[in-house]
Amino acid sequence: MIHLGFLLHAHQPWTQSDNTRRRIFFESYWPLLALANSYPSFAFSMDITLSLGEHLPDWFLELIRDAYLRKKIELLNTAAYHYLLPLFDKSVIQEQLLLNRKFYREKFVGGNALPGLFLPELAFSPDMACDAEVYNFSWCLAEDHSFTYKRLHLPEHEQAPLNWIAQCGAAGVLLRSGYWSKRIAFRQHHESAEQIFNELLDGHNDWRARAQIAKDSYLILAMDLETFGHHQKDGVTNFITPFLAKLLEHKDTVRTTPLNEIHEKFPKIDKTDIFIPASWSTEKEHLDQGIPYPLWDHPANPFHRLWNGFARLAHHRTELAPNYSAELAELMRKSFYSCPPWQFAHGNKEVAGWCIPHFERIAHLLNNDRELYQIIWQLKQLVK
């Protein structure tokens, strides 16, 4: 049996316009959850940020809860406001995960366990995995090159595990197949679900044969939920629906499996010393240069240097403040989401500048901090 883990990551920044959020809701969120609830077996795993969830209608949150309780979907915890977690101190990471866990408990899972963690942008850090007990998770996802980079000297079929799970410190790490996830996320319009399904099945069976695996194996796919319906306009009707149908046709050999079940099923082997920091947007050339998060913390990107510098200084100033307002506390929880550095890295200066008004308010609430205002002025010059 091939166990296919299929995760969809649902997030929108809290600064997103209502019109855009509404359009994505009807293009992606609603049709995919309706599909999951009508699917005869487990459909997919997902995570949803509080940043998005607090803007969704109650009836839709009930739909997610119903799909979860009927075991049509699995839920993984994530960072409430999509912070790139490895760039922040432990207290900030804990707050982000706790806020989202509280949201899940109130809306979806009740007292049920949430052992799995989706790291925004799959920004994996071995240090975080080693502190999994502190952050209250048992396993997480990571991009496969977080593990395979130090194993490139091995034959290709030996680089990433198929029938065992690499352990990093206290956490099991389920490795996303970057190749197959990107193959689906960036498919050409003319490529059918049947074609890609057959390619995936043939490719995995070839991999199994080369690795001499006769028993169960697994493959992990993970991508933005908005890929289907919003980015790929035909993605729900012409890809996800027929793709899940193909899985039913081949249910004796391959099936969608909850990620926690995959984690529990396969043996773990400690490979802590093999893992490196990386994200799902990190390429080999970045790793060769020691740049694990190139779209958020690139040393040659002036916006990244200033943005991250502001985040560090603002958190330091807040820790030193004896009594700070509820407004400042909220801004510190919400303002350092990963989108502005990503947007600037892609040349979208206007969207990258969405952070400026909130940074200005933070500086004002921190006693008109002069050093923070100086950083803001430099950021403004970059996003003109």
C-alpha cells in the first residue's frame, strides 16, 4: 500500500482586502471543503491560520468542524499570523502556536490532540524540532531538501525515506516531496489529473522497486490550498476532484492517509545531525551559500535586513516596557507575518509596504521610539 499524505495550507494575511478574501473563499475554500465532506473516505489534511479563520463565516467554520469530526480531513496546528517561526525567539513562537491552538480548540477539535505542525512556508529549523516538547507538537512537515542536502552523495532512491521517518531531536519529520508538490502546483493547463496521477504512481512504484520496498511506503504532498480554484482556476473541478476519483479507483494500492497515521505507522530513525534549516522556496544554490530562507532573510536584500531588524528591535523594546497597551500587544502578535518580505523579494513593493502603517503605530506606542522610526524611514524609501 502507498500512503499518500496530502496537505493543503489555508492562509490569508489579516491585511488582505475583503473583496480578495471573498473571491478566494468562493473559488477555493468553500468548494474544497464541500468536496471533502462529500468524499466517501478521508480526503486531505489541512491547516488554517487564525489570521484567515477570524474572517471566515461561522457556518463555514462549522463545515470544517463537521469534516474533521467525520474524519474527512485532518487538522495540523500552525502559526496564528503566519510568522516565519525560525526568525523569532521562543516566546514569540510559543505565542503564535498557542493562539492558533486555542482557535482550533474553540472552533474545531475540542479536547482532541493536535500532534502535527505545519510551519509557515515550510520554514524548518532543527532547533525548533529539538524543542518540540516546548512547542507542544510531536511531528512536523519539512521540505525534503532539509534532509537530502547532506545525502546527495547517495543514490537518488536512498536520499529520502519512503518506509521510515527521520527523527530530528524530539520530533518526527515528514518530508514533503518538493518535486511532486511543485509538479501539481505548477501544472500546465492542458495536463490532466489522470496524467499526473499516473506519472506519480509510476514514479513512486519505480522508486519503490529501486529501493527494494515490498511492503507499505508513503509520499507527502503539501501546497497552498488557494492553489486550487484561485491560482488554478480549474483546479477544483479539473484536478482535485478527478485526482481523488483516481485514488478511489486504485484504493487497493494507494490511498490518502492522515499524516498522523503515517507518522504513527512507520518506524523512526534518529537523523538529527543530517537536518539543516530550509523552506519550500529554498533552492540548492541557496543552501550552498548558507541562506536557508532566501525570500524572507536574504543577506543581499535590504528590505529583509531592515524588516527583520525592526522585528527584533520592536520585540526587544516591548520586553523592556513595564506596562504596554492591549493595542501594542495585538500589533506585536499580528504585524510580522511572512508576506511583506516575500512580496518584496518578488518585486511587489506596494504590497510589501502594507507593513508600514502598523510599524509606525508600533513605534508610536513604544514612546515614539526614534530608532524604530529611522528603520521605517528606510523601508519607505525601498517601497516607493
